[in-house]
Amino acid sequence: MGDLLCLEDWQRAAQARLPGPTWGFLQGGSGAELTVAANRAAFDRRVLRPRVLVDVTKPDLGTTLLGDPLRAPLAIAPMAYHRLVHPDGEVATARAAGECGLPFVVSMFASRTLADIAAATTAPLWLQLYWLRRRDALADLVRRAEAAGVRALVLTVDAPRVAKRLRDLRSGFALPADVTAANIDPAAMAVMARTGESGSSIQSHSREQFDAAITFADLAWLRALTPLPLLLKGILTAADARLAVEHGVDGIVVSNHGGRQLDSAIPAIDALGEVVEVVAGRVPVLVDGGVRRGTDVLKALALGAAAVLLGRPVLHGLAVAGAGGVTAVLSTLREELEEAMVLAGAPRLSDVDAELVR
Ligand code: FNR
């Protein structure tokens, strides 16, 4: 692992290790993958405006989010089926999150049980949800999340159905028989089993099982179910951010699903400013999509993000070296952020403001 110095190194090492179809599922996006590329370009287009002659001997990256202390303004984005890339799956990821003192957003389609994941970690766990038509299955999952000590729910709102992903169709990607959604009632997943769980059946499954009719008004049903804080993930406009706050959400994740849903959607970092402005500090605003360097995190913080979620690089670390790989990836990003803050003359998060980025 000694020669893996940055997140791009881990990406290359993961690609060399994983079967082609698995790599395509992990790395790919929807349509022409314009948004996957745009997420990266939007970071690279921005530049930092460092201050000098500031005492930077004691950089402090610590923060709190939804009442939990974090060692850095970073968290692990929800991603389905970690067992695709490592036999320990989400248990290993959770262990790494605990070692790093960072929250782990567990996907509704996690391939290990919530109980096993929770037993492996001291990290704050959040659970990501898609809104299933089977509300009883959704309610049951929320109850198990509460029992497992989950600290928040993250409802993903950019996926009324799963987008078509050409890489998966071309490669014939299919989930291996031993990689399943460990937290979902098998009855609710019966359609998937019948259709053989190919890339295209993940899509058809989403059309049958996801409730594409829900609106902001339905959030009240979820709120009534549980006192857990509720975040919405997949907001990209000021209009929807305003509605989200009006409907009482506890946080917003500005996200285009890492370019895996609406292709040509605006890069999340480009949408962040208008969301932060309209939310006006009432709830934390997080962002994800294309974060690969400490300077990317600093740019997102300067544009008003309370924290940044990291997606694919976590699975790269997991694929290459299990829990140790995830810890290395998260530690590398944290160290890069610390260095960026020191060199930018902004040693505390409270020093990071819009003046820092152009
Ligand atoms: C995802 N993402 C995702 N999001 C979600 O809300 N529920 C999910 O189950 C998944 N599953 C998933 C699987 C894989 C393999 C990937 C790569 C992504 C989206 C994820 O949470 C996040 O928004 C993006 O991955 C962030 O972009 P980067 O960091 O991967 O560029």
C-alpha cells in the first residue's frame, strides 16, 4: 500500500484488481456519462485564493454534524453492495469509518445486515432509503435501523427509477448469487430474484418497487414513523432546497448521484451555492460527486458545505485492501485537506469562507 499516495492511485489499483463488469458498475454513470465527467471538471475549474502570514501551527478539522463529533468534515456516501468488491463488505467499511471518526451512510441495498455493520463500528451510522411502494417494508427497515442505533435517515430523491447504464448492459453485469440486499424483506425483492438481477433487471426492479409517485407531501408519513433526523439526498436547485426546508428536513445533500441518474445534470458543486444561499444556515448542507482531493473538499467547504460525502474512492480502498484500504483512503483525503487548509492560511473550518475560492 506504500506506493498508493493519492486517491487516483487507489483507483488504478482497484481497476487492476476487479473484474471488468464489476469495475464498470462501480465506476460508470448514466447515459453518455457527461455528468460523471462534469463533476470532476467543476472542481478543477475552481481556484483557491490563499491568505499568508497566518499562524497555521494548529490546524483543526474537527466539526459536529447532527450532534455527532466528526474528526473531519467528511463522510462515506451510501453505495449499494460493498460485498461486490470485498467479502467483508459494509462491515469492513464501517470498521474503517470508526477508526477515522467519520459517519458512514449505509445504503438501503447494503450487502451486510445493519446489526452486523453496527456491531463493527463506533462510527455514527446513517441509513439511506429509497421510497419503496411497499410502505410496510420501508417501515420495517426504519424500525430495524432504530434498533441498530442508526443516527439519521437519508432519503434519496433523485431516483424515482434507476437510470439506464450502458456499461452494465454491454458487459452483462449481474450480481453474484451471494451478494444480496441483506436488509430488505426477501418478498419485497422477489421480482429481482426472478429476473436474475442483471444490470437491466436492477432497472426494471426499481420501476416495480420504487414509488415514483411520492411528493414532498409524503415526507410527513416518514416523519411520523420515526424521530430520527431526515436528510434529502439529490437536491440540485434552490427551489427544491426551499421546499425541503419548508417540509422540515434536517439536512440536504446536494448531489447528482455521482452522475448515475439524470445525465447532463448540473455538477453538484455548481449547484451548491444556490442551495446554501436559500437554506441560509437553517440546516446543514452536504455535497457529493467527484471529490478526489483535499483541495476539492476545501473548495466545497468554501462554497458553504458543512461536510462532503465520498463515494467511489471508498470502494476503491475496500477492493484493494479491505478495511485498511478504506482507512488509508479516508486518512489520505483528511491529510490532504489539512495540508490545503494550512497552505491556504485557513487552519480552522471557521476560517474557510467564500473568499477562499473563485
Ligand atoms: C452509488 N450511489 C448511491 N446513492 C444512494 O443514495 N444509494 C445507493 O444505494 C447508491 N449506490 C451507489 C453505488 C455505487 C457503486 C456508486 C458509485 C454510487 C451514489 C453515491 O451515494 C454518491 O452520490 C456518489 O457516488 C458520489 O460521487 P463520487 O464520490 O462517487 O464521485
